[in-house]
Amino acid sequence: MNRVYCECCLFTALLFEELGEMISKDFLSVKEVAAQIRTDVNATYRLLNAGEIQAYRGSKRWLILQTAVDDYLERHSNRPPPVVKEEPAVE
């Protein structure tokens, strides 16, 4: 079924189509995040809703950056944080 758009609506539809392609390249889906952190999709939604993984929620989609997933994994790692050596003060 082909839709007929007015000029303004056609521009808006094309703009959102182009933005959708850009968003899909820069952001991860919930399913992709779940695979990276090795959990199921429902648990990932719980983490997102709790703010454990920083993300942006549009009207129907979560927009999740790879850096947010990396930060989450770093915070929940069992590795000790790196030790920073303090140098003695020189007088």
C-alpha cells in the first residue's frame, strides 16, 4: 500500500528515515547490549530503567552508546582499580 504525503510530510518522513539510519549506526540496540553483557533482554531493560547503564530513551527506543556499555562493564568488573603511585613532595 503506497501512502501519499503532502510536501511537508514527505520532507519529515525522509528526514526521519535518514535520522533512523544515522541512529542505527551510532547507537546500540537493547538486544546488542544484552549480548555484550551476556544477559537477557528483560534484564537489560531493568538495568536501563534503573539507570545502571546510561542511555537515552526516545518515544519507543533506547539509544545506548558503546561507551555507556563499556563504563557499566568497568564499574562491575571484579578487577581492582589501578593503583596510582603518589610521589613524595619535594621541598
